[in-house]
Amino acid sequence: MDVRQLRQFVAVAETLHFGRAAERLGMTQPPLSQSIMALERELGAPLFLRTKRSVALTPFGTLWLQQVKPVLEGLADLPGRARRILEGETGRLDLSFVSTADYSILPALVRRFRSLYPDVELALTEATSDVQISALLEGMGHAGIVIPPAHGALPEPLAYRRLVAEPLIAAVPESWLAEGRLEAVGGGLASGDVIASPLIVFPRRVAPVFYDLVTGYYAARGREAEIVQHAIQMQTIISLVSAGIGIALAPASLRHLARTGVRYLELSEGAPHLETGIVWRRDDHTPTLSNLLSVATDSTDVSGAASG
């Protein structure tokens, strides 16, 4: 059985006339009849009821026609499907991201990508930067949104593009403000209040750049941070702040994470900036990845924040 025989069967089934079907197919009637008979022998059942004056589909032929036509239509669509795959309009994209990106770059990037490529299967996985980088080096996933290592020291197989840099702000328990333990002046928090407060932060092993940025703010003001709790997800950190465990320094986009009992305040002086970007394997030329990188190129439009 081959595609030629299937097309011949459909032509006869639609015309119910071997002569007209042969004319449509650009062939003579005898070889068409022989081809249909060979097909019937292979299937083990007749497709047509033939008389000297008429041709009709058998019940089996009627049902089989319903199976064959979609197959042929699918074959005709294969070149178009190939083009869509090669142009990244369909397929799969595996994207991982740090929890902080969930409130800054990720939503707008995903929304824009989906609007342009709705038929791509987009798989999202939250993971710390170190886990994402290790996975990419092992050939897993296509790209990750990470907080880059200090001085951009990524392994050579990986490429990196900055997407956004945003200032850190303080997330503080509202109860501390009500009690006068902290004082907000003009919507900001003085550095003295910051460094005197117990701190909730990511463990250094999972977010060394973020950890050093936060603790460096304390050190630059002559104080070692009093870390009362580590947590590996930003949502958990903010929940602990709401419980009055301590304060946290977080990217400004965390204002989007509303939580009862938490107030976000700007740092009144010297707020450090946290950079977030996209990383991928240099030798990965997957079309869906190329399209994602094109979408992420204009990071100012995607993130709503200048990236430089």
C-alpha cells in the first residue's frame, strides 16, 4: 500500500466511475483497475461493488474512505508543518526562571511570546540560578531566567543577555511600623533602621549574588547582617516578613506580591541593584529558542524597566 494507491482509491470513490477517475489521475483505466484490485487483496476485503453499469462503495469502502481522506489531507499539509517547525511557530520551549522573575520580567515575556507563537508548547519551571545553569550544561531545557554569577562568570558553553536591573527595596512587617520599631520617612526606610533589623534572605549557596548584594549593603554601613532565617523562595520570605520574623531586601518588582501585614519601602540611600537575565547554550539553535531570544531582545518593552 502506498500513497499513490490511496489517492487512486479516493478518486474512484468520489467519482464512482473508473474511467472518469483515471482521467482525473492522468492515467488509463486498466492500470487503475489493477491497482485497486491489488489494494483490495492487501486489505482483505472489497472496496467497491462493480457491475457493468455502475460502481458503488461497499460498506467497508465507505468507512475506510473516512479514514483515508484525513490521512491524505495531513500529507498535503506536511510541507507547511515542516515550515512552521523550522520557523519556530510550533514545537516546544522549556524555560526555567528564578522566583524573583515571577514578579518582574517573566509575566510580560511569556505574554508576548504566547501572543506571537500561540501554537508553541511552553513549559515553565521555577528553579534557583545554580540549578538552572547546571541543567543547561547537562543539555536539559532551552533557556533560563537567572541572576547571573558575579562579574558574568558563566561557563563558556553558555551565552547570557541582560534583561533588567532593578533596585532593592525593603519588605517590612506593618506591625513594626505601627509599634514604632521602624519609621517610614517619605515612603522610605533609613539605612540605620535596615541594618539594625533582623534579616530574612536566600541561602548563599543557592543565590550567592543576591546574598552578597544584600549582606554587602549591611557591611558597607559597618554592620554584619543578623540573619534570622533563610528561605529559597521569595514568596516564603515575604510570608515570614508578614509573620514579623524579620525584614527582607527584595527587587522593586516584589511590590506586585501583595501580602497582608507587609509593607514595601524604598531604601533611602544607596539602594543596590539586582540584575536578571536570560541564559542559554551557545550551540542550541532550536527555532523556538531563537524566537524567544528575539522577543526578549527589547527588554525595556518586555520588562517595563530599563535594562541598559
